[in-house]
Amino acid sequence: MHDCAEHSVTPRYSQAIVQMAERLGIALPASIIRRLSGVQRVPIAWQDELWEAFCSASDDPLIGLKLGLEIQVGHLDSLGMLLVTCDTFGEALEELIEYAPVIGDGGEFRLHRTDGQAFIDYEPHLSIRRAERVEAVLGSMLNLSRWATGGRFQPSGIWLAHAPLAEVERYAALVGCPVHFNAGCNHLGFAADQLELQQIQANGALRDHLRRLADQTLAELGHHSLSAEVQRLVTAHPRWGKERVAEQLHLSGRHLNRRLAEEGLSFKTLRESVLQAMACEALRGDQRVADIAEQLGFSDENAFIRAFRRWQGVTPARFRTSLQNA
């Protein structure tokens, strides 16, 4: 689904991993470290390799969470400074949602409220070391939220879609708040009135300057391209068809296809590439094939099996077996 030439991560975040590995005496392949030197952006495939090497060489299953809790503002490129110079915590979260691709293409953020609580959701688009990387993201959000508000931010909990990677007590000791697993989502929760918390480094003039830099970075990365918007919408709503996606983009279905054709693409091929990647990722877990088919918007299990065989050359069952035997 991702083209490494377009989808990337800031090298500053990659360097945070390298620096932690050096401090802990974790040996990373010299070839991976050399590639990171002097690059303006790190392709997603390289970042995948770095995470796999980092986690494989560590004997700590919570290494991702610990990395997140040590992330500094500078590791998040210009977006880190933009977030902490906002007036309020809520404003910072709005900037994070809009400008997250400045840091990398690993996932998207959303904010929702219910019953006096607010939740910043993280939806990952990752296949390699997904759990560890999600924990790193939520750990960094927690750490920087506390720092930016002078320690006044008080989380109500962290919710993770995956099972615990270590004893639950270790999580609570590290993050200082309840941690919930197999939650069907990844988010950080807090009382909604904390959105009004003032930030200790608020600086309106610097914030406006950094926002212009972030706009420029997004434009250079092509994140305003129509195909990228379509990919994000299909990933978030795999059951949606062309007309529903077009409606969200304020286009007609015909106009959407015409615009995509200018990029050498079609809605059908884009949607199928997203669904293929999501199907392969889902089959790594223990979901029933019928449930995956329903989740991805297929009319029935057989329709999904036919599509998957066309994509991968094997049935979902055979694909899952090959993963287990690898």
C-alpha cells in the first residue's frame, strides 16, 4: 500500500531509537545506522527494518513503551515545537491531528469526547512490530502532554487494541495510570476539561511560524494529494464505496475518478490495494475469516476469499498457514 518514495518518517524519530539502543548497549546492524546518516526523510520500509532490529535485539518486551516515555520534543521534528508552543493542550491536539505526517506516516490521530471524557485515538497503519510501535506513540503522547502542561495533565487511562506484551503491573508502574488491553482501539483518555489546560511554553508568534513550516513540509511530502486522502479514508472506513468517499472529499464519484486518473490511478485499484494490505495484516491475528470479510465490506466470506486469491495467489487459510510456518 505504501510507496517508500512518498511515505516516510522524520530521521529525528529514527535517531531517538538509535540513541536509546546505544545507551542500553543494544547492537543494531551497522548497515541500518549508516543509511540513516544525512537523509532528509526515512522511508517507511527502512523504519520497519529499524524497529524489527531494535525489538529483536532487546530482551525487554516493553522497549517500545520505554522509548515513547523518553521521546523529547526535538525527536518530533518541527511538529514537536509546534505542539508545545500552542496556548492550550486542546489546541496542541488539534495541531497533532492535522500535522502528524510531519513526524511520519505510521498512523492517524483523532479526538472524540463522551460523558465528560476526551480521547485522543491513534489508528496505526503498521505491519512490523505494530504493538511495540503503538505503545511508543501513546507513551510519547503521555510524556509530552505532562511536560507541556507543567505536570498538570492527568490521564484517566491508556487503552490498547493488543494483548499485554508483559505483566500488566509493569505497564502501570511505567505510565502511572490504568492500562486496558484488547480494547479494540488505541487511545489516551482524560477528563475533557483538561483540553483547556494552559501550556508552559505557549508562544503565539513562534507557533504561527512553525505552523507555516509544517504546511510547507506537508506540501513537499505530497500529503495533500488526492490519492493520499483516498487511502486514508478507505483505511478508516473500508466498507465505504466510491460515492461515499467522494462525498467526504466534496466531489462526485465521476469527478473523483477523473482526478485520480490524472495521478495514473483509479478508485478501484487504490481501494483494493488498501484492502489487500488490511487483509494481510488481519490474517496475522486470530480473527475468523468471515469476520475479516465483513469488516472489509465484502458481501460474504466467499467473495473475500475470491478477492484474496486474486491478490495473493492463495486462499486466506493457506496464507495464514504460511505465516504460522514461517
